[in-house]
Amino acid sequence: MATIKDIADRLGISVSTVSKGLNGASDISEALRQTVLDTAIELGYTTKQMRGRVQRKLCIFVENMEYETPDQFGCDIILGFRQSAYREDFGVSVVPVTPLLQSTEKYDTYMLKNGYVGAFALGFALQDEWMEQFGCSSIPAVLLDNYIKKNPSVGYIGTDSFEGIDDAIVHLIDLGHSRIGLINGSQGSMISDQRRQAYIDSMTAHGLPFSEDTMPYGYFVPDAAKPHVDNLLSMGITAFLCGNDLIASGVIDECTRLGLRIPGDVSVIGFDDIPVSAKLDPPLTTIRQDRIALGKCGFYTLNSLINHVSISRTLLRPELIVRGSTGPLPTP
């Protein structure tokens, strides 16, 4: 378990200052106090007072998403949510969800039985049993990248795929590319469908050629690239958009195996900006999602729903991060 000294060492401040931040002393700034509290949550520190008090309880349900280490997509989302929840005196549990749990426990029953007043759902698929139950539940819930119609108790948060994909395509156009393909994530995923439509809209708006064959579905893993790279290259594709950074890493590996230079022969763009992106060879140009902010936004939206402020959709703005995997269209 983390100690006060661990927090002090991380922030480069004294143990006494950390103690003041944890105990609400008036002689340090509010900004520093929040930094101390955020770091305490990040490191897993709790005081005896924190462990003993009765808190309202929230649950983060996680399915189909890695989150346990800082290099994994869900880690910062959960951290941002926890930090914001702690400030408002909520306790947070993280519960991995399986199809078996959903088939044996109803969402409302699970929430009531365990005393949770709201939920944040990450990584759910459209066909999951609980997705249907979210549609009629009165227990507040926020879904990442999933939308429930006409239920005032359930909200949606995400990052604007349409703006992000268009920024990426404009970047490639500026580099001279017009033959751009999309290797997408899993079929039946709302976020995959959104990114597919964003690609269609942007390619249409810029007068660029595309077809069903230039936007195949795959999975959100590196191996998803292998069945599609050769085919897209045979159609004259010179730049790859990818449904996430893991797919993009697979595209880089496959192109390297084929003897292609990146970006000398082919350009590649990912989506998410997970930590590994900057460490790829070459470093990956990608559409960044601010995952700490997504987690905080998830809490703010859920807290609003708990307080009977019905929020339908909240989208954060993406940011195109240009690195070494994109370059000018190669000359014949």
C-alpha cells in the first residue's frame, strides 16, 4: 500500500505538505491540495478515515477492455473517474464483466444488491444482454462509446470520431495522398460503425475515391491488419487509417514484412494515442483521445444523472498527433 512518503516523492514536496493536502489544511492552495488527492488516488493511498467512512458507491463495469497497467487503454479512463469521484466523496469499485455474469444477473438486481447508486460501463458490445437492460433501467449509468435512446437515466460519452477522422484525412491530403483506406475495429461495435461513417463522410466531402473494399472491419488487435494490408495495397492504397493504435501497429509490422518503408512508401495513422504509440518504429501519427478527461467526464455525467440532470451525449474533442509514420505521397 502506498504511503505519504510515496506521494511526497512522486510530487517532489515534503511529507508535511502531503499531510496537509490529505487533511484539508487551509494553508496550502486548493490546486496543490487537488494534486495531492489525485496522486493519492493514483497510487492507491487511503487513510484510516477514508477506509472507515460510509460512502455512496459507484461501479465501473469493464468488458473487452484492458485496464490494469498504464500502457493499456482503460487505465487512464478509470484513473480519471476515480480522481473525480473521490473529490465528491464517492467510493468506486471496478468489476470485470463477462457474458456469464450478464446472463445470470440482471443489471438492476446487481446494482441494488451491492448498494451501487450509479455505473460507468466500458467496453460493452451492442449485443450484450445488459445493453438491452440499460434501455429500461432507472438506475443512473454512463456508457463509453455506446448510446441508449430515450432513457433519461443513461448517458453517453466519447470522443468525436467525425472530427478526428476528418483531421487525419485532411493531414493525408496535405501530404498528397488520395488513396486512403480504413482498417476498422470489430463489426457490431458502435464506435467501429461511427468511425466507418466518419471515413465515408470525410472521403465524400473531399471528393476522394472509396468503396466497401477500402474500409474492411477487423478487430481491435494488431493481427487484424494481416488479412487486409495486401488487399488494400493491391488497390493502390498509399495511406492507412486504423480503428485504433493496436491495428496501426499491425499495419506497420505487416508493411515492414513486405519490405515497404514507412512513411517512404506508405503512411499509417492510428486512433487513441496509447503510450506504446510514441515508441513504435516509426513513432505513430494518431488521433488522441484524452483518456483521463474521458474518465472525469464519465463521472461528471454520472453525477449529473444521479442528481436528476438528464444528459444524453457528451463528446470530447480529439487531437491529431503528428509523428513519424506519415509522410508525403511517394513519387513514382
